[in-house]
Amino acid sequence: MADAFNLSIAKAADGLQTSRIINYALMASVVIVYYDWLLTFDSEVKLIWNAKGVKIKLLYLPARYLPLAHSLPYLYYRFGSPTASESMFVVGVICAALVVTLRTWAVWGMMRPMTYLLFGSYTVASVLILVFYIVSLKYTSHSVISWLPLGCIGEYQSYYLPAAFVVDATYETVILLFMLIRGASLYRWGKHSRLFQTIYSDGISFYVYITAVSAANVALLFNQGDSGLYMLSIQAAIRSISACRIILHVRIQLNELQRCASGRVEMIAHFSPTFHALSPTLSFLNTLHTAKDLYDPRVG
């Protein structure tokens, strides 16, 4: 009897410690996402909400607001079923991955081989992530200690969920390599204007952050311990912030370019090698934002 009681106390202590750390990570990610939303809200209203058309809104809003809404059902995760929260996390991952895929496609000039390669890879990765996630639910239990308000702590009894993060980390690594290759080639040609820095340097930094967190999640989840849960909310926050900042930064630079180039398009196209190198990218971004073309999109 005493042994059973001591075992119960030890289990409760471990559960409290794990629950506390998970809650710390959750609150940190929630604060980061909401703080970044407040910092960029003015730019969001000007550049996204007031933009003509719906393409940019469909691209931006899910990546931004799914993680914001993610925190509310996650509270229910702590005291009930986690399905709604985890499902929103997976959908948010796929939406943010679409943002970085479109960006990579644009900086490669929307070439036909890259179209097939990037969107084919994105489709395969998205399907695998969804399938692994759905299958993992069958092997996930959520123990609750009834006499303590600990909520539930996922116990992953298979490698399906870690496999989903392996797919995600691999895809992010491939995207990062494509960005590095394209950025290095243009930099070697002397294409390193402010627009170049926005499209490539900021973007590559974001991809490094996302890839690093994805790799950390893979390592933690394969440990088969509770530590695998700590980084999930952090990854959702970083992915959302990175994807949204990518769109906002490029939109800001594109607006500045449009203002500066008004009435002087031919002069810019003649004197700016960056304009020639990035014209397919800007053409794609103009399509997303339904802005008037500033140049011949076939220049390249």
C-alpha cells in the first residue's frame, strides 16, 4: 500500500514538473506571437488588409492568425483533448510552408523546372505530414491524474509523429539550400542592393531559424520523452513570425520600389543590375499584390 502511494506521489511530482515546463514554453510562444502581431499590426493593415485582391490575404492571414488562435484551444489541451490544438498546429505548419515555397519559387524566376520541383516537393511533404499526424493519433495516449489539475501530457508510443517532423525538417533544409544557392549566385554577380538584402538575406535568416527549430524537435521527439513537447509551441511561433515577416518585408520594399520607379522605369531597368536579376521575383510579387507591373516580366 505504501509503495503504491509513494509511486503515485512520484508520478504526480513528475507530472507537475513536466506540466510546468510545458506551460512555460507555451506562454513564451504565446507572448512572442502576440507581441510580434502588435509590432507589425500597423504594417499589416496598410499592406495586407488594404491590398487589392485576395491572393495576398489568403497567403498571409492563415500563417498569422492560426497561431494566434492556437493558444486558446491549447488551454483545452492542458485539461482535455488535444486534437483541436494539434490539428491547428499542423495546418499552420502547412500554410507557413506554402509561404516559403512561393518565395523560393519567385526568387528562382518561376522557372518551369523549379515549379515542378518545388510544388511537387511541397505536395509530397504536406501529404506525408498529414498522414503521419493522423496515424500518430491512434498511438498517442493522454494520461490525466484525476485528483490534480495537471491537464494531459501526450505520450507518443510510435515514431509516426517524429517522422512527420523529419519530413518537415528535410523539406525546410532543401528550401534553405535552394535559397543559399540562388543568393550566392546573384551576390557573385554583384546583385546586393537593399532589395537583394530583403529578398535573400532576411529570408535565408528566417529559414535558418525554422530549420534549426525543426531539427531540434526531431531530436527531442525521437528521445521518446516529455521534452519533445516543449518545442512544439515554440516552433509554431517562430514559423508564423518568420513567414509573416517575409511577406511584410518584401511588400514594404516593393512599395518603396514602386514609388521610386514611378515615371522612371526605363532608367531603373537600364542602370540597376539588381532590377534585371530580380525582375521575375518582383513580377511574381506584383501578381500576388495585384499591383501594376513596373517592368517587362520577361527581362531576366
